Amino acid sequence: MRGLAEVCNWLVSLSGKSWRGWSGLNAFAEEVREQVRCTRASLYEAQAELFHVLGHPVRIRVLEALQSGPIPVRELLTALDLEIEPSELSQQLAVLLGGGVVTVSRSGATAVYEVAGGDVAELLAVARRVSSVRLSGRSELSEQTHQSERSRPEAAS
């Protein structure tokens, strides 16, 4: 039993509390379980926030453009090949920056943006594959609908 007591003492020391004997172990275990539940909920909230940050077509285009490396904001506006105002791009970049998806460095008056990490590129690649499958499924369904409409006999006038 000495080994178990040492483990319990170590766990309690991590929590910053003093050892209260075996009777306090259940209360401590419940605290740990509650912390795990809160961590899981926080993780889900963080994931939902990430998807919210990614949930705009201009932001996706910005991230796609930044895959090739850091780009000054003036060049980014040109690289996107979208008809958007600089103020709209600035708003979208602020959302990406606030979400931790991109970083910005300044060189004089020039802001240079880049993707915050390689995981973002992987996430975009997965999203592209999933979206492609969804779009091709819609296209196939649309084609099947058009074919069935063409094959119906015309109603007699």
C-alpha cells in the first residue's frame, strides 16, 4: 500500500493541497473528474470557435493564399483576386488573427501575414476534400434529376 500512498501524495501535491488521508481521496478524485469535464467542454468550445473563425469564404481564400508563405497585406489583396475593399480584408484578417490562425509581423509600415502553423494547412486540405465530395454529390444528384425530368413522357395537351 505504500506505493499507492506515494502516488496519492504526488497527485495531491500537484493540486497544491495537503494530504488529508484516505477519506479526502474521494473528494480529491471528484475534483479531478470535474476538472476533466471542464477541460472537455472547453475543448469543444475552442473547436467550435475555430470553425467559426474559418466560416467565411474570404477567410478561407486568405488562408489558401497564405499557404505559399508570408504575404504583405497589399500583395494579399491582389493575390486573392476578389473584388473586396481593403477595409473588408482588414476585418477578415482581424478575425483570423484573433482566432490564432494567422500571425502578423511588421516591417516598417507594412504588415506581413502568415499561417500560424502547419496544422491549418492540413485542416484546409481535409476541408477541401470533404467539400469536393459534397459538391460532386450535389452535381450527380442534379444530373440525375435532370435526366429523370428529360425521360418523363410529355403530358398530352
